[in-house]
Amino acid sequence: MTEINPYIKLFFGLLLALLGLGYIYKPEAIERINRLIKETFLNDSYVALHRRHWGLLLLLLGVLLIYMGLARLRGW
């Protein structure tokens, strides 16, 4: 079975954690990105109503991936 490179886990973990913090603490930055991307799940009303849910989910996924990557690198 192939294993995922721990550096990839760290990268995506940090990316998701930063995105999660952005949803929680800087919703105006997410709304600016939203205007550029214009995907279905990122419309302004959705971000305003569900920013904390998405932020918490992304933050938890980010922390999990960071832990998995560090555990793999350090042999925990």
C-alpha cells in the first residue's frame, strides 16, 4: 500500500488551518476571495451564515493533517 508523503500532509494541513482561521477571524478576506472564485458553496450569504462551521471544520482538518505529518516525520 502506498503512503502519502508527510510533507504533503503538512502542506495541506497548514493550508486548511490558515483557511479555517480566515473563515473564523477574517470573513471579509474570504468574501474578497469569494468574489474572485464564485463557486456555488462560497456565495456571500453562505459565508455569512456558515463561516464558523466551515472555519472550525477546516481548522480541525488542518490540525489533524499537521499532526499526521509531524508524527510521520518524527516517528511518534
